Amino acid sequence: MADKSEKMKARLPRGLVDRGAEDIRAVEKMMATIRSVYELYGFEPVDQPLIEYTDALGKFLPDQDRPNEGVFSFQDDDDQWLSLRYDLTAPMARFVAENFERLPKPYRSYRSGWVFRNEKPGPGRFRQFMQFDADTVGTPGVAADAEMAMMMADVMEALGIKRGDYVIRVNNRKVLDGVLEAIGLGGDENAGRRLTVLRAIDKLDKLGVEGVRLLLGAGRKDESGDFTKGAGLDEDQQTFVLSATAQAFELSETSPVGTRDLSDMAVTDDGRLFYDNIVGAKISWSVARNETGKAGAQELLEIATLCEAAGYGSKRIKIDPAVVRGLEYYTGPVYEAELLAEIPNEEGKIVRFGSVGGGGRYDGLVSRFRGEPVPATGFSIGVSRLMTALKNLGKLDTSDVIAPVVVLTMDKDTESLGRYQKMVAELRAAGIRSEMYLGGAGMKAQLKYADRRGSPVAIIQGGDERAKGEVQIKDLIEGARMSAEIADNAEWRAARPAQVTVAESELVGEVRKILAAQAEERARGK
């Protein structure tokens, strides 16, 4: 007898999750919709391995000082460092560089898969999660970036998210770089402070202007008492950063462009007025103090013009100077898909989900393999996060997946099992999802198993039925409903609810009839 003290404890590593059938089906349904939009835009599927040489990820890791910092890494038998991929973009860049001569340019592709982060897990932060990316490599102009933003908008609507419940926010890292240069934070020596400033700007939607001002200055203490050290900017620097990001497009008496034509405005759900994208890009240009910022603002103006021409106005795609993407490889336009609707989370609390995907231009990522300019842009959807939001919005109903019909095994001899297996084969041949019970329990436990599986129908054939060439068919859905309405056992025996006996030859037809009736009841909302 095994020593129970030596048994292994079953435990899931922190930051990882097990996925059940419902989540898997919901993801597959969502990704099929996303894939259809990508294909509509002319993108082709491709896939890369989960493992890359660590130096292929290189300086684009969160922390490049140690191979295991930010990513999961190990050495192979040649002492080469390998890493689980951190995202899908760096492996794609390696693939394009390695196959550059044979690929069409521009190269338009999409891919999905798991990515891994060697970071401390926490609420909403996982060590393994799925992304779904689309990228265009070889197009230097921002028309490719405008198309990415439009495709993101089309994905949201294809998934059933109506206009007004989402927005694609667009900015340009050149504008942000220009702001940082203007306050004296240019150069490699200020890389750390620049990152602190960008992280502060990225919290505008959560902390508001005054909360971000604290992070731009000495620092901020949150409600728990934890203190976050700030960027150490003086008051004038703080004011300039905030005026160029948080307040640049909001209508006020001191706005740089003095228009009051409401056709140039976009109204948010809370009633505030903002300039539309074209006027807003001109504002961004007017507040820029250097060529870097002006170049970025000019690109935003081009994106706004292209989106407007295609019918994507500022309520769908909105130029927003507060958009910051965290990865260092972005070199131009950046964008985020944000859900605006208030949605119940898994605990039933009403929350605003915020960003469910994003991306931008990364002209240096493929170039470092080639030693020549290779422009590229793309975006990534956070699959799990978007799926959760869609499920809670009621946009990913998987109730149309019917559990299998269960053929009970009343007798365990080989001949009887063969007859049961023949029934299952006939049902499957008719396209009816079904299984033969393979456990060792009796009838009561088998019916309990079918109930736990959510099976719509159970098939029973004992010795008496077999002698007559018959089978009993139990409509488990109707039986459960009727049993709740029957008062006592005598009435139950008299009613024999939702159970019929038919000839073996009529098995498939009768099961089809029951499943059709159940489908009709579901459609009526019973």
C-alpha cells in the first residue's frame, strides 16, 4: 500500500492558469472572427517557434542585463542561451530577416500563440498568456499605420462591440520623444528618467492629471501607503509634459487653436469637447518645440487624414497624446484598442476594462538583423483579456455547443459492449456527438455522470430491451424540468417523463427528434 505521506501535492505554479472547455471554445470562436478580419485585409497566416535565441530578443527585453530577467531562459548543449518568446513580434522580425529575399514586400502576416513573462505575477498579470498579432513589414509611410488602426476598429465591431463602446487611440513616439527632448531628457544618459516619465503619462486614465503630476515630480504615495519614486521634474517641466499630453486636445480658453466650430469637435460620453483628429494633430504640431516632435505630429496629421477619408472618424479612431506603449522598440505611431463600456468582471463588479490590445511602428527591429532600414508596423491583441470582456458583455455565447449523447453500458461482457459501441458509431455517423460510458459504475452513477456532463440524451439497453431489439431513450433536459414539477414518487412513476422506448433501427431518428425539440426550446428561451 502506498505511503500517503509521500504523495505529491498537486499545485499550479503562480502566474499560470488551467483552461476549461468553455474558455477554450470561447477563445476559438473569438479568434475565428479576428482571423476573418485579418484575412479580409489581405494578411496571411504564419507561425514561429515558442523558443528563440536570447540574443535575437536582445536589447528589446525588459531588462537585458541578465538572460533570465523578464524572460524564461536556459542553455542548450552548445551553451547557447535560449528563451521562451516574450512576445510574437521579435520572433517575427527574426523570421522576416532570415527569409527576406523570398518574402514579398510589403510582407503582411498574422500569427497567434502563447508568450511568456518571467515577472512577478499578480492580479491580471500572468506568466503565460496568448496574443494575436498582425504586422506589415516593408512599408515606410504611415498609411500602413493608419490601416492598422482601421483594422483594429473593424475587429472590435466584428466581435459585436458597438461604436461608442470602444476607441482606437493613436499617438506617435516621436511626439513623446520631442516632449522629452524639450525638457532636457534627450540622450542615453537620461534613458531611465525618460522611462519613468513615460510610465507616469501612461497612468493618466487611472490617476488623473494631479496623480501623474506627483509621479513626474518627487513621487506619489497610494492609498495603501506604498511610495512610488517620481521622475524628479521641476514644476515647469511637469506643466509642459502635462500640457503636451493630458490637456493638449481638451477644449479650453487657452487652447492653441481658437476654433469654436463644433463640427471640428468630438464629444465624449461624459460631455467633454475635444478637437477632432485633424485639428488635434495641428495642435500637437503647434505645441512641439523641436523637429522631432513636429515630425511626429505631421505623421499624426497624415494618419488622421487617411482615417477620415476612409470613414473612420474621431469617435472610432482618436488621436490621443497620452498614449504610451511600454516596449522600447517603438519608433513612430503607436496605438491602443480601448473598451469604453462598463462591463461586469468575473466577480460581478462593474469595471472599465481599458486596453485590450495595441502596437505601433518598430522600424529598428528587423533592421538590426539586416544592417539596412526595414520599416515595420503591427499590433497585438491580448486574447485572454479581450475574451473575458466579450464573455461578460454576452458576445461570446458558447451554449450552442451540445454535450455528447451518452450510451449507458448496462452489461459489461464483450458482446454487449460491442452492441453499445455499434449504437455510438451509428450516432456519430449521423453527425451526433456521442460517447459510450467507459467507467465501471452502475446505472445510477452513469446517469449522474451524464448529468454532470450536461448530456442532452441517455441511451439505455438492458437484457430485456436487448431481447426485444429495443432501446430506451431518456431526454435528460426535459426530464430534469419535469422532475422539478412532479410532487411525489407515485406521480413520477406514472408519468415516466421524457423517456421513450423505440426499436434499435429508430435510434438515430428519435435522438435527432429530441435534439431538435431541445434546440427549439433554447431558441424560445425556455
